Amino acid sequence: MASALWTEAPLVALDLEGTGAQDRDDEAILEIALVPITAGRPSLDNAYTTLINPERPIPRRPWISPGLTDALLTTAPRLPKVAPELARRVSGKVLVGHNTSVDWRLLHRRCPSIQPAGLIDTLRLARYLHPGLRKKNLTALVEHYALTDNVTDLTPNSRPHRALWDATAAALLLTALVNDLPNNVTLSLNELRHLSGLPMEDDLQPPDTAEQIPLL
């Protein structure tokens, strides 16, 4: 798998919306989206997204989407109910995300049996390609590559800072970033990992708090 072209690898874009790293071991998942990436494109027909009941009231915090209300979340499934589906869709796949160590840290803490084959971080790749770019959060980079309307068209019932929108954005952003590489046509998964991969042990490291910003 590692020597194959990156477009042939089993990639899945992941985004989690959570209560925030300040909750430490009590951080809860509020929403999750998984979007397979096929031949460099997000496969929305095969995507999976769900709200998660955190089983406690959620205080209003500036980085939590106003759409994720207690009233909505209390009707959502609890994490143990959806964990088998998450494992089926994630285990053995390479996860793609923006600042993905944050999402992986939380997913691994809540569902330790899930074992992806690796992590690809579009933030790391963006830092490599655009060291002088001032803003490198997901929405800024999607705007930089003129992908915002494309993401919105693909996810008409979602919005920025919600799991499906952000996972789809990360999938499209990955391809846009790879296209800026000189060897993009022949890029292997190994080479992509060299530029943007993270060790699985990153879940033990503090998250990049620069990416946990208030919603605008």
C-alpha cells in the first residue's frame, strides 16, 4: 500500500467536533464525519456523519458551532452505539484531516480499539508548501484555494465548523495541496506520508491549540 500512488490508497477524511481540549480526559465528541477519498476526490455518496450524545449539558464555547445545542444532541445516539460503525470505516484506513492530531487524540481516547493505518495532516503539508502564508486554518486555506463554494455545493446541509463540511474541505484541500507538489502525478503514499504524515503516538501530545479558534 505504501508504495502505491496516493490516489490509490484507502484514505478517509475525518473531522470531529468536540467540547474542547480544556476538558482533558472529559472531552466529549459532539459530531463526527468520515468521508472516503477516492482517486483524489471526496466520495460523499459513501460518507458517514452523525451527531453524538455527550450525555451531559454542553456549555456555550466560542469554538462550538451554535448548531450543536443540548436540545439537538440529547436526541443523538451515544458513542457506544456508533463506535462499531466508526471502527468499520476507520480501521486499516489512512485518516486525513486538518491538524489531524487533535481529532485522532480525541477519537483514540474515546474509541481506543479503532486502529487506522496512518495519519495525514493537511496543516503539516500546508506549512511545508506555504511557510509564508499568515493564516493556515482550514477555512483560510480553503478560501486560498477557492474551494469554499465547492465544499458548500457538496455539503448543502452543512456549514463551516461542522463535521461534514470540514471533513469534505480537508479532502478537497489535500488534493489542492498535492497538486502544488512538483511530483504530484507520481506521488506515492510513502512520499505523502514523508511530507504530511504524523506518528500514531501524536495522540499523546498536546493538540495544536492555534487551530482551536472561536467561530467567526
